[in-house]
Amino acid sequence: MGRRSRGRRLQQQQQQQRPGSAEDGGKRNGAGWEGGYPEIVKENKLFEHYYQELKIVPEGEWDQFMGALREPLPATLRITGYKSHAKEILHCLKNKYFKELEDLEVDGQKVEVPQPLSWYPEELAWHTNLSRKILRKSPQLEKFHQFLVSETESGNISRQEAVSMIPPLLLNAHPHHKILDMCAAPGSKTTQLIEMLHADMNVPFPEGFVIANDVDNRRCYLLVHQAKRLGSPCIMVVNHDASCIPRLQVDVNGRKEILFYDRILCDVPCSGDGTMRKNVDVWKKWSALNSLQLHGLQLRIATRGAEQLVEGGRMVYSTCSLNPIEDEAVIASLLEKSEGALELADVSSELPGLKWVPGLSQWKVMTKDGQWFTSWDDVPHNRHTQIRPTMFPPKDPEKLQAMHLERCLRILPHHQNTGGFFVAVLVKKASMPWNKRPPKLQGELAEPRAPVPPSPAEPMAGCTSDTSELESKLAPGISDTGAVERAENMDSSGSKRDGVCGKFYALDPSFPKTNLLTRTTEGKKRQLYMVSKELRNVLLNNSERMKVINTGIKVWCRNNSGEEFDCAFRLAQEGIYTLYPFINSRIITVSIEDVQVLLTQENPFFRKLSSEAYSQVKDMAKGSVVLKYEPDPTKPDTLQCPIVLCGWRGKASVRTFVPRNERLHYLRMMGLEVPVGKKREGAAAAPGAASPAEPEDGPGAPSPAEPEHGPGAGSPAEPEVGAGAEQEAGPDASSGGDPAEAGLPR
């Protein structure tokens, strides 16, 4: 760390320790390791009076309830469940890192070994009493902390609050479901939904998709970052007000039909008084007015969700608030206005092990100053703008009983050491009363859009041949970051090298070439992205209705020396698991020892590989390659998950193009610990050798998708493959035309 970095860190620490800082607060208060917050007294008499009056806590449990709220929230982590190496990460956690925590003491306090959440499937979620602060500052926990940070960046672990994991589980999504996440940012629940789509990793393009929406443009980019870690072609991020999110259309055999969703997650903005354990400001800021002001918005969002749900579909409504005005009142009002079209599902047996209390059937409304009202009739006229009829339970006892509000789930902090939460699962039985007649659509498509047939002689040769010939029909109304164009009418002759080169990679005839998209309409296309067929349908038919922030996964990056290497594009690690099933050429099968060599050495010579790998690579033409490791089930002590890496076959050596955290992940799964800051072997030996940063958007520009390539950091950025500038690389671009000086293997 340099002097400037140390100075900045010292300054930040001093600022954090000033009175009034919400980050530290000075001394420990004995409540654990979370920090003090001594300036915030964890008491609010009106809060206690309100919830005692409403009786949301079972008889005799009030003291435990309040005691739990004053304790810091345990840290929880979730292992992403769709990647084939989730079990390997779990094995690594249980048998290495958790074992190292046994009998460990930090500052006189015994470290509790993390425990699995009893209700989360397959032991893929864990909780611990280790706070972020103690993880960051304790030398004994440094390796564990580095592991968590690195695996989180790689998308293999999500640090997510336990109760936040519940709504996606209750949504019960399957790979063929069309899913809408209405208020998605920051994205932890969205990533769970993406995992559910990819339950079978042998299917690169599930039929379903996730459209993740958020009203805040800036938070949408946080959402993009979260989703991109999972590398799915089935996610689209959009930016709309959830209460009036547009109704979309899709092309079905040449006709435009309304898109109805099979699953909708409606995790609405709320007052957040269930988050007091981590957001301590709520103690002093809590007011009954917060819920009164949010109720109308929550009801509008839930109503809009119900309108777009398919008959037979499931919608989960959730808040991190304990207040019935934001919870049962919204559900009761929605059920009442649906006139039987919606009903509450009984999910009491769907998450065995989860403790919860049933929803309330009766509640009252309290004003900011503590005045109570039991019915709308009691509310004076001057309060009608603040208090609305929908905030009260239905008057008719039979109607109230038929709603089965007891099927709602309220999670209380003291029952399983969590935050507070509310969940209701709704099933749609019929159209909403005001949607009995489907709205008229503006005309029909003139004729069905048929996919471009592959050439019978050379299937998919030259898949996107010349990128200047890509059809330049940019969908209007899409933001710059999400702008895509159709990649159709592709020349399959294979006569030109300036393309994706279907012949070069021997792409399978089943490769969905029409799903290839680019961001730009002018000039050379620097990256090619893939979306699923269903998302492409949504994109092409709703360009003027949606504000798309991001979609598609990067599968190819332009190689400026395409003429020299017979192909204009190299493979991108970000999308290799999506693309690999369609590639039939330039695949090198490697052993576990080969993987270690490739991930720890900068440009290993062919001779350093196993004899099997050497025999495959020695006669191969220069250019982009796939490095594939298949586990050996007869050797259970070795890595038991397949690995697919992007690489480059140079003149006499081969290298991998793998982001730093992904590289560290694979090495850890093989039992190797690479200290942070240590560069790969040989990195400093060769002048001009590739450095740990790989730009994708221009020379010298770091890539957000593939930030680093070696365990070390801080090296200057590497120029694009084959050239260090915009011009095409010729014999003069590097010594003798050899790409070693341009960052490629010798």
C-alpha cells in the first residue's frame, strides 16, 4: 500500500470516529462486534406502544422480541446454487475455512462456527456471528475474509440477509418461467431467481427469463453488476416506475400478444422497521407516518403486478416492515378489489424449518402523534388525505374470513435470530375484474419472423462473417448502455475472416445465431453479446415501451489481428459457459495439473502441459482456444466440477483469459491458496507480457467484466488482443509479426 492510500485510509478512519458517524461510533457496547453507535439509543417508546397495541408478538415474548432487535444482526452468506461447482464451494467452506474457525478467539470472544440456515435447501445458506468489521480487521480471519470477498466478486457467494432469501424461494420459479422482479435493486433476490432459471447447467438457454426493474436509474447499474456476476443470457434490466410498468408484447407465430408473467416478485419499498438490527437510524426515525405515506404506493405496485400475472401464476408480495398498514392492509385491499381473481396460497409447509407467525385479521391505524382509529368511519375529514379506507381491515366478517389473511407470514427477529419480515404468496385464478376484456393491440405483424436457415453445405460457417453486413436496425428508445441491434442476414459462406468465424470454432448447426447482438450500429463491432430467444422477442417488440439498461452476455471480443489469426473475434470468459455447448473445434482437454499451470503461470510453454494436452495444442493454429477440464469420478479427492476456460494459443505458449477473482476461485477449489498481490509466475520476466488487466472497450481502458487476469493487481492495462491500438496489427505491430509484444503468448 502506498503512502497516499495509507493517508486516505487514516483520514477515513478519523472521520468515521467523529461523533455522529453512522459508520463506527467508537467503543464497543458489549452487544457484539458490530460496532457501538453509542449516540443512537436503541429505544423508541412510540414504536413499542404501537406494536404492543397491535399484538404482532405472541403472548409472553415481548422482552425477547425487543432484546433481539437491540442485538446486531448476524452475517449471512449464500452459495449460488446453479453453478456446477456450488458443491465444491460448500465442501471447501465446511472442510477448510469453517474448520479453521473452531476454537478461535478474537478480542476475548469465542468465534462461533457458521451454521446452515435450517430452512434453506441443500445447506447453501449460512449464518455467523462474525460482523463485517471483525472480518476486516482481525488478522486471524484474513484468509476467510479474502475468500468471502473474492468469491462474492466472482458471483459464487452472495452476502445476503437471511430473510431476504425467503421471497424467491416461495416464488417457486422453474427454468421455463417468465419472471418479473418489480423492485429489484440492489439485486440479491434477482440473482436467486437467475439461479433458479439455470437449475440445469447443461441447458445454456432456459426457456424462461428474468426482467428486473427498478425506478432508480443509478440503482439499476448496481443491479446490472449483481446480475452480471452470474453470466446469464436470460436477464434484462429495465428502468421504470413499478406502479405503472408498461405492459409488453411478444410475437407469437406472427401475432402480437400481451406478455403475462408466470412469476412476479413484488418486494416493495417500505418503512423498513424490520431492519432495525442493521439500520440503527430506524430507532430514532421510526414514525407511524412512514407507513401511512407508503401504503398507497405499495398497493399500486401490487395491483400492477397482479394485472400482469398470468392466470395460474404466482406473485410474492414482501416487505421488511412489521407494520400491518404496509402488509396485511395492502393484501386485504388487493384481494377485495380482485373480486376473487386472487387468493392467498397456503405455503406453511413449503419451507420446513422456517419459524413464522400467521398474518393478522384485525388491526388499527395510528397517526404520527399517537391517535388511534379502528375504522374509516371514525376518521375525521381533515385526516382523509393521510388515512385512507384501504388501510383498515374489511368490515364484513365473512369476507374477511374468506381472505385467509392468516396465510401471510410474519418473521420475527427473536425466533431465528434474523431481521423482521413479511411475506404473502398470491395465486391468480382469473383476470382482474377491470381486465376481463384483453386490450386491443395496435395491429399485427405482417408475417412471422423466420430464423435465417443455415447453409446446408457449411452449417454456420462464418457465423456473422463481416460485421459491417450486420443488419443495422437499432431498436429506438433503448438507452445507450442497453442498445442492441439485430444480428440477422448473416453470410454463411465463410469466405471472409472479419467475423465470428463459425468455421474457425466449428459452431454446431443448432447455434442460435439470430440471438447475437451488438451495442452499436456504426463502425466495427467490438463485442458480441447473446440473449435467449425469448428475451430477444421481448426486446424487438417493445423498443418504444421499455427503457432497457442492460441485457445479454458477452461471448466474443474483437481481435484486431483477425486477418493474422483467421478470425476477427476471440472468446470471452464471461459468456463461455453459454457458448461452449455449441463449439466443436479448438477445444483442448486439460488435466487438473494443466489447470494449475495455466492459472499460476503467465504464458507457459506447450512443454509444461501434460502429454495429452501437448499433443492437442502443438499442431493447432494460433488464436483463441477453449481449455476444458472434466472431473474424474474415480478420484473423489480431486476437483469434482467441470471447468471451461478461455485461452489463447500462441506461437510456442498458451495463456488463459480469466478474471482475477475467477482464477483465485478455481485455485482455491483445487486446494491452492494464492496470496493477494502475488503475480503469476513469469509475469515480470517477459517485457510486454500481458498484465493483470484486460481492456475490452479500448486500449488502456479497464474492463468491468474482466478486470484482472492474474492474482496480482496494479499492473498497467493490457492492449486488446493482437494489437496495442485501434489500427490493424500487421507485421510491424510487434516484433516480426509475433504477438508476444502485443500481450499474447509467444
